[in-house]
Amino acid sequence: MAAGPLTILLLSITLFSAHAADQPSLDEQLFNAIADQDISAVEKALQAGADINAREERGLQTPLMKSVLMGYDGLVQLFLEKGADV
């Protein structure tokens, strides 16, 4: 039995959804970049649409708060320049 267009569409959606679930969100990418002190990756995440005022799932810290607490002065300055809420 040949697969019909609806079957192919549903299979494609299922596969795409499974792949998307494996990828960290932009906000998660932002927090990962902060943890790595990777200013370039932070800037890329922000340019891609990460929320500069997002809150972590654990701790509820914003990127600015996390950077201040970790002593990452370069990231603190970047977030302030980009308009993070204080």
C-alpha cells in the first residue's frame, strides 16, 4: 500500500517535531553561552531572537542577573548596552 499525501505530511511533521525537541531553545542557548563566558555566542543568540530578559527554569535569573552573580563583567556590560531590564 502506497503512502498517501496525508501520511507523508504527518510523518514529516512528526520527524520535524522530534528534531526540534532535541534542539535547545534560543533562550537556553543564551544561558549556555553565559555559562561558557562566550560573548560571541551570547551576541549570536540575541541576534537570533533570544529574550534578553528571559528567566532560567531553575533559579529564575535573567541573563544580566546570572552574569552579575558569576562576575562576568564583559557580559554585564553587553547586556546593559543591549537594554536588559535592571
